[in-house]
Amino acid sequence: MIADRLFMRRALRLAARGVGCVSPNPLVGAVIVRDGRIVAQGWHRAVGREHAEVDALRQAGDDARGADLFVNLEPCCHFGRTPPCTRAVIAAGIRRVVVAHVDPNPLVAGKGVAALRAAGVVVEVGLLEAEARELNAAFLKWISTGRPLVTLKMAMTLDGRTADRDGGSHWITSVESRREVHRMRAHADAVMVGAGTASRDDPLLLPVLFRSRRKPLRVVVDEVASLSLSSRLVATALQSPVLVATTDAADESRVQALAGQKVQIAKLPALDGGIDIEALLTELGRRSIGSLLVEGGPTLAATLLRNDLVDRLVLFVAPRLLGDPMALPLVGDLGLRDLAAARSFCVKSIRSVGPDVRIDLAPDTPVLT
């Protein structure tokens, strides 16, 4: 029904209000409809707070009895930080529940739908499923694989250069694009750079140009723990967490000095002269990092792409030509020597950001199937 699609789209818009606030929980919105009219709506606002269904049911009160509930994810049926949503739905007398898709969380995974049906509630699954899965792509990746959804962001000139031959990159793109990147930081659980970027740019990696409700974990891939104690990252480690991912190749005195400045340390296996990047992603997932924004240079970008670890690629293209063959390229050596072996992406969207162009892409063969 057209009306059902409209109500589910409303639930998806409500769910999106939780971006940057609810991870590692999913984004969920709920709409209660009686006689074709919305009588209550809710969304999951923060970890530990009531779920979307309970939020909407509380507002609906007696109007929930005999009504329809539209929710973009299967209601939970287990005790976590909050009681099961299925119990609240059944107790409220909801007649029909329309769910976009089943929750892959092993604690739920169809059990919520089964519990509702066992109580006599009509349940329909699959309305706007593709849109709902895209909204919760980070949660779905994390709950299914134990690793975060990886978004690689890069800014470049028209000829694919990310910095001049001396490493200078301030600023390739416009202030409008920088605000957009800060918005991306605010919505991510963690932001990651390599040791070279941390040394060359001395970045802060916080969303200072965008109002955020929480600060992301800042991660530096640094196999020898070379991050300067006078860097802005270390200086602000008490205000917003910083994690240095390193290996046994790091001098212990360097590690202890960073730890003494309240920098978190993760010692990981070495691989090919650097850090085992897959082990790092697994460690971030263990820390409940569901979405990772990578802002590293060509070396870190190449490592992720070479190992097929990028879920989303976001390019900010400035309308400028550098024309210097010695300037830094978009990515380092991927080991590919002919076009037939080239990494292939599909374009999801293209739009203007100030004078620049933002291109959102995904691998032709998704990392998460």
C-alpha cells in the first residue's frame, strides 16, 4: 500500500535522527498509526535510552490498542540495557507490526517476529528493506563481521593529486567541503590516519566545524609509536580519546611516554613491514566501533584498498590542476599493472559542495554481502 510506504519512510527519517548517538546500537524509528493517522512516533536517541518502539508506545498510550506499528528493524526480544520491545508491543495491544527487515543480531534474528506472531500480532517483513539496510549499513557490518564499516575519504585535484611534492595539502578543497568532512567525523565512531599524515599535518581529527553530540575515537596507525608528544592529538587526549595502533617494533619508552599522556595503546601483529590492518579493524570492532572514517594518505589508502577493506569511498574533487608528476598521488602502489586488474567501483551519488564535487562510491563487489 502507498500509505504503508509513507509511514515506513517516516520511520526511516526518524531513525536517522540518531546518527552519531546510538552506535553500536542500530538506528531505529517507529511510527504508530490508527485509522490511517499517525498517533505517535519515536526513535532511539542514545545508547541506554528507551528504544524507538517504547518511545512511541509511551506517547501513544491507549491509542496504541488496535493500531499498526511501523518500524525499520525487527523489535528486540531480549534483555539488554533495556527490556524487550516485543513485550511492550504485545502489552500495548498493537494489532499489526510492519518491519523493514529482520535484525541479524544473533540475540534477535527472527525471534522478535516469532514472539509477536505467537501472541497473535500480524507481522509483515520486507517493506523498504533496501533503504533500511543502507541506513543501518554500519550496524549490519559490525554485528555480522565484528568489524566496522570502513569509509575512505580523500580530497584531490582534477589530476588526482592529494598534496604537492613537499607534502603540503592545506587546502586542496573549499571550506564547504571541509565542513562536510567534519559532519562525517561527527557521524563516525572513529577517525583514522596513518603516522605520516599525523606527523605532516598535525591534525586534530575532531568535528570542530560541525556541532556534534559526541566525539569520535581518533586512531593513528603507527607501527613504531612515533606520534609526537607535542602533537595536537596527544595534547587533547584527555578531551577526546586517542588510540595509537602499534607493534612490537615500537620502542617501549615511546609507548610508555604516550600512555603517560593518556593515549590508548593497541599492540597488534606486524605484517609486510607495517601493522596487520585486518587485526586493527577487528580490535576496533571489539571496542564497539561500528563506523570508521579513514582520512589517511596514499599509503594507508593503498593498504586498505589492496586488502579489499574499503566499504565506501568518498572523493572530494577540487576544480584545480596541479600538473606536477612528483606531487602525491591519490593512492600508493596497489601492485596492479594493467587495466583489467584495476579496482572497480560503482558511483552511488555525485553532488556539488561549494565549488567542489563530492563523489560517493562503493566497490563493485561489496565487502559486506
